[in-house]
Amino acid sequence: MKIKAAITYSQEEEFKIEEVELSEPKANEVLVKIVASGVCHTDAVARDAGLTPYPVVLGHEGAGIVEKTGTGVKTVRPGDHVVLSFAYCGRCENCLTGHPTVCTDFNELNFGGKMDDQTHRLQKEGNNLSTFFGQSSFGTYAVANERNVVKVDKDVDLALLGPLGCGIQTGSGTVLNHLKPEFGTSIVIYGAGAVGLSAVMAAKITGCKHIIATDLHDSRLQLARELGATHVINGRDGNVVEQIKKITNGGAHYGIETTGVPPVVRQGLQALRPLGKLAIVGVTPEMSIHVHEEIMAEGKTMVGVIEGDAVPQVFIPELVDYYKQGLFPFDRLVKFYEFNEINKAFQDSKNGTAIKPIVKISS
């Protein structure tokens, strides 16, 4: 079928919305009419750094309506509202033990440009286009494996839900699925973007005594307060580590580092109390750490967490339920754009005008 999609042809090139051909869903696949798709930092990195072979249709926070299902699909049917999340094999040890975010084929399935069967679903003028995260949701329709597809409540605005598939899942899931902070403990979230603010809201749900957000922008810190942070720190105002230790009476039990900035990672380690745990979710370059002084000597833990250690089919409906109860107001992070404004959405995300852009693709 012919659809409209935003194509990236080469490194750092703006999106071009063009007509492409989308193949029919095969066995265990689902055709989804995309209503909207979130704009994630990972899309920008893929566009500018070549994570996936060009030309490619990016987008991996899609939300839409099931149009058709291939043979063998059992969890959704036409008319269902769905969110699209990351791809995973469903067969490896990590998938089978509830950790599909560290699927042994994660990189190939999400960044390799092909579907699970090593073929393509998108073409333009007879030439293959790469698929991203097994979905490529920057298009009017997408074909995805049933494992990518999560049925959601029809009572909630579908256009709002796409970011639950990645960015918002990452921040909240790191708290609720991985760190699981005990009631009354302290947590510091480094970076008050979409991922960090999602972690703030999740920390409030768990009943943390101290929820500290750090950032360089006072407007984002103010929003963090409104969403549940008990304290905020602007990184430009004095010694961040000393301030955290004063607030927490000796150091935080937990930290989440979303910025990927090496000096901030170091702050995250140094601000922990003995036996504290720091989760790294930001894309961080090579850096040096004094393992004895900063980790081992005080029994600290530093761990990488991908996609909030979530099983999307379980976790995303839970987030929707928290939202309906008023406990997880992630709609406050969102700014909507029309499909033909996709390049502006990416610009606004980069310059901080929008915390979580969502591109509306079809009604």
C-alpha cells in the first residue's frame, strides 16, 4: 500500500515527507494506522550519527489503531488502540526471564534496518528503506511484529500515548521496575527533560522522602517541583554534591543520570551514600572513574538501564492507569506538532522549547 513517511536519506539531513510503499503484514505482524508519534533523542541520534542504515524512516514512539493483522496474531485485533514500543526476539534467555530490554538481538532488531525475518517492509521506487525499532512510526501507517504492539485503553487520548513506548517508559520504569526505592528513601534525578521528569513522577508514586531534581534550566526545575520533586538544584548554583548530602543527611540512596554528561555522572556517584545505587540511562561517552574511591570503597553500585527494564505489554498499561488516576500527569510534558512540522519539532526538542514533542500524523 502507498503511504506518506518522513525519510532521512543521509547524516544530519532534514526529514522529507514522501510517498513510499508499505508491504502487507506477514505472520505475527500487525498493520497500524499511526495517529501520532513522539520525538525522542534517540531519533535525533539515529538521524545525525547513522545508527541505522540510510535511507531510513525513523520514529519509535508510535501510537495508532490496528488496521489489519497477519496470521497467528492473538493479542490485538482491528480497531484496537495500541502503542508501539521496542523490538525484541522473545526467545533468548533475557526475554524469557522478563528482561526484553536486554534482548541478545536488541541492537540488530532495533537498529539493523530490517524486520525479524531479515526482510524489509518499506520501499521507495523499488529501493528498500530501513525500518527503525521494528516500527518506523514517522509514517501514516506502520507494520510491526506483534511483540512491539501494546493494546491500550480507548478512554485515553491516543495521540498522547506514543512517548510511553520509549522516553517516558525509560524514566518511570527505571524507578518502578529497576531501582524500586523503598518508602521514605531519597533519590536524585540528574536532568529534568522528558526522561528525568518521568522519573520524578514515578518517584512520587513510590513515596520517596527526598526527590531531588537537578538541571541547568529554572523553568524545568519549576515543573519538576510541580510534578513531585521535593527539592531542586540548578547545576550552576554552587556545589551540587554538597547540597545533595546536606538535604539527604549524608547522601542519596538512589540516583538516575539522564544527561550523559561525564561530570554529571561523577556527581551522581559522589552524591550517593554508602551502598547507594546510580542508574545510568543517558548515552554517555568514554570517561574515567576512580573505581576504588567512587564505587568500591563505599559499596556503591552503578548500573546501566535500558527502556526502564520494562516489559511493555505489562508496564505501559500500568502507566496509562496511573495517568487516569491523576498520579502520572505526563501530558504536562507534551507539545503537539503537525506532520509537516516534523523538522520544527526536532529543532524545538534540541533547543529546549519543547520537553516532549509529539507529531500528529493522522486523525
